[in-house]
Amino acid sequence: MKIVSEVMTRDAVSVDPNTSLVEAVNLLVEKDFTALPVSQGGYLVGLLTQPDLIIKGTSVHLPTFMKLFKNLKLHKKDASLIKGDFAKIMQAKVGDVVGRNFISVKETDSMFVATDLFAQNYGVNPMPVVDDNGMLTGYIDKYRMLKFLGEREVDANLVSDQRQIEQSMNNFLSNFYKRFMLVSKRRVRLWIVASIFFSIVGFCVAFLIILRINSR
């Protein structure tokens, strides 16, 4: 039976707790990962996963939020209000959101152990690999796992599905930017009141014109 060190990728891709969340998200997208090891002094100290990227107290997925608001047009009078809160989110650090409970495999673990961990933690890809001292030495991803299991066809489908999801998201965002502008609730109410007011004025003017015509 092969062990993890025979299958893993020896490339310690990671961020540290002081890395900006924006940089970490960009790295996740660039590497097509759903999880990112967090290391400090070479030691694995955390694992940034998708649940960590849900803004606390909401159901907003941070990478989607960042992508959406980065290019969204703002009403010029509301921009300062929105951008202040947005700036706080963009300045967040990995250490602000990542939990200290994480999973990993050792170089000396059998591939059966790695397979079981992947099965129990489906949303984690890749899985960080450490040595006996807890030092981060690399990772093992689902691509190598599936190759190990001899399911290359399944892996191709997974990659295809991921690309389709990404393309659908990009198409949605592109259409969203063209059709919408972000404004405050207060300004929306003001516009609604103004619209009703001018409708009433228009109706009154039309009614007076009709009366004038009939009186002739």
C-alpha cells in the first residue's frame, strides 16, 4: 500500500495569519482550491475553508461578495457610506476568520487514511500534509487521489463541472454589473416618494387641461 509521501505534491502552498483575506481568496481562485493551509514559522496552524469565508451573522459568501462589489457601480452620494464598510471587509486578515481546528495527514500515513479523510471532509481540497513534527511539507489534492483510485474519468468530470460553475458565475456578474447600481434604502424611498408626487402632479395637470378643453 502506498503512503501519502509517494502521492503528495511537495509544494507548501500556504498563507500565514497576517495575510490579507483578499490575497488568500485570490490564491484559492488561482489554484482552484476549496481550502488553503495556514502556516506560521513553517508549522501548520490552521486551514482556511469555505465555511470560514461566510461573513459572520449572514449567509454571504465572501469571495462572491468581493467579486460582486469590486466592480459594482455605486450611486455617487452613497459611495462613501458603502465603501467604508466594504473597506473593513477588504482589510480583514486570514487570522480574523480561520479556525484553529483543522485536518491534515502525515507523510507516513497510508493512502487509505487520506482517502477516509477526504470522504469525511468532502469540501476540503487540497488536504495539507505535515511531517512528524507538524511542519507543512505539501498537500494532496483530489486529482492525485482520484488518479490513485484509478478514476481519471470522474476527475475530468469534476474539473468540467467546476469550470461550468465558474463560467455561470462570471456571466451572472457581468449581467448584474450592466443592469444594477447599488443605492441606500433611504434614497430608494426618496425616489419612490418623488415618483408618486410627480405622478400625482401629472394627473392633476392633465385633469385641469381636460376641464379647460371642456369649458370652451
